[in-house]
Amino acid sequence: MMIVDFIATGQGHFQAIPPDWPGGFWWHWLFFTVVVIGFVLTMVMGVIYIERRGMGRMQSRLGPNRTGPFGLLQPVADAVKVLLKENIVPAAADKLVHWLAPVVAFAPALMIFAVIPFSNGALLADLNIGILYIVAISSVSTVGVFMAGWGSSNKYSLLGAMRNVAAVVSYEIPLVLAIVGVVLIAGSLSMNQIVVAQNIPFILLQPLGFLLFFAAGCAEINRSPFDLMEADSEIVAGFHTEYSGMKFAMFYLVEYAEAVAISAIICTLFLGGWKGPLLPPWLWFIIKVMLVFFAMVWTRTTLPRIRIDQLMAFAWKFLFPMAIINLFITALQVLAGWPTQLMWAMIIVNFAVTAFMVLIWSRFFFRLGWGRIEV
């Protein structure tokens, strides 16, 4: 807790909201539950619009521009469209599992935001193990995905679900190791305390950890170039091939809710969360989340989709060893007291280590193998 205590004494101008604001346990619970649900649904519509318009510009096309001014109502039109579609269930499907899968997949994506701070103390539950809660609850959505593949009674859906499970199991390890580096510096597992501890954004102290978390997070939530679970050239639409209507919309909502969640976690762990000058804290938080999501859109329009063998090799042969090395270097620096005494030296050393590791490891120790593919 030494870093938290050090920062807390010098940043008193960030006024914390009382734990029972706006008054009592139930009012606090009701208010922030409504805020979380409204924030997730609004942000999902916003990021869908940003992705479609952003990809349009990057690919030299216009994107949606007919529904509403500048196409702003396109996400609303998409929601109305799926609501009016017929709900079709395969005859051989397990009806109960098929129906429950979207609910099981969506609930964890929403529950993650219970411990994400929008301002100092402005969150549903300030758990002292907040980041551990996120790691635990985020893995539950994989159960919903597997239920969708199994309950559909479709071999393509099952194959897509198994790919998702394999990706989550593989990429969870480097993702958690990247988080541990931040926890060592902050001295706390509380998401709010991690933000309070950032007198400078932790991306400067943990550049390699940021890259590892960003890549592993994109793989876990099925974002390009890791979107093999929805590789239409191989397995149609993956685990939700047999879904239509509102149940398909739930999976569509899960995909973007998880993207917003990963962006919010990155913002909290590495970009200072709600901290920033002049603007209100909640507005800084939204701006940073949008910037991280835009980076995801950028990678989607830039990088080609990798094969399933390359997906697994990237996790175990590239991200995992680098995460271990980053953890050892960070632990040695914390033991030596660098985060409080030699912070700028830590920034220079860690950026040098990041550049060296990415260059050397990719050139001499790891190759994806872009050879000819036999079909």
C-alpha cells in the first residue's frame, strides 16, 4: 500500500464520493444499477456507430449515413430490425440450453461494471478485490458461449464454441500476468485505489503490460484479428449460427458490451481512469474508453485474421513468456523502490525493455508462419 498512501497524501483535490451516496445502501444500489445499465446500453450503441463509421472512413467508404443525422440512429434501426425478426429454434436443439445461453453470456458482461469507478468512489461496489472479481466474473460468459454451441445441435456452432473456450483459457494467463504488474505497483486490488495510485498513467510504467493486456483482451472477446469463432469462410457465424431475432441481438450486445468492458478496464488500469484536468471525471473516463475502443477498430481494419494454430501459438509462445519476464522485472523494480524514488528511470527502462523484447522475440524466437495454406 505504499504507493497508495504516497499518492493519497498528494492528491487531495480528487474528492471521493461517500460510500453510501446518494443516501443509504438501497438508494446507492438502485442509483448505480441504473447508471451501469444505462451506461452499457448507451455506450454499446455509441461504439457500434463509431466502429461502422470509422471502418467506413478507413476503407474509403461512407458507412451508415441514412438513418438519422449522419447515420446516428443506425444502431436504433438495427435494434428494431432484430426485434421484428422471427425467433427460430432448430428442431434437434436443446431448447432450454439454447434459450439460456444468451442470458448466461450477457450477465457477466454487465456485472463487470459493478466495480468500475466513474469517479473517485462513484461505483456500485468498491470491492477490495475488485480486479480479482473482474477476472473471475468475466470467464463466466464463456459458459454461455459453450452452451450456445452445444445447445444448437450444429457442428459448426460447436466448433466455434470450442475455439472460444480454447482462446479464453489460453489468453487468460498472459492477461492476468499483465494485471499483476499493475497490482504490484499500486499495492491494491481495488479498482478505485488503482486509479487513485496513478499520479501518472501506469501505461508509462507498464508499457509491455499494456500491450499484453490489449492483445489478450481482444483475443478473449473475439475481436479481430482473433475473431476465429466467427470466421465466415470456415464455420459460418460460429457459436451463434443457429440464433435469430432477439436472442441473436443478445449475443451481438454481448460482443460490444465486452469490448466496452475491456476498454473500461484498460482505461482504469493503465490510463488513469477518471483522472484528468478541467473536464468532469466521468467525461474523462468516457473519452478514454472511446479512445481505447477506437484502437480496437483500427486493428480490425489493419491486420489480417490469423489461423487457429497461429492464435494458440501467439498466446503460448509470444505473450506468455513476455508476461513472465515483465512480471519479474516489475517485481524487482518494486522491491528496489523505483515507483516512488526512481519513477522516470523506471519509465525509460521499461520502454527500452518493451522495444527490445518485442523486436528480439518476434525476430528470433517466435514466428507465426505465414506459409501457404492447403484447403
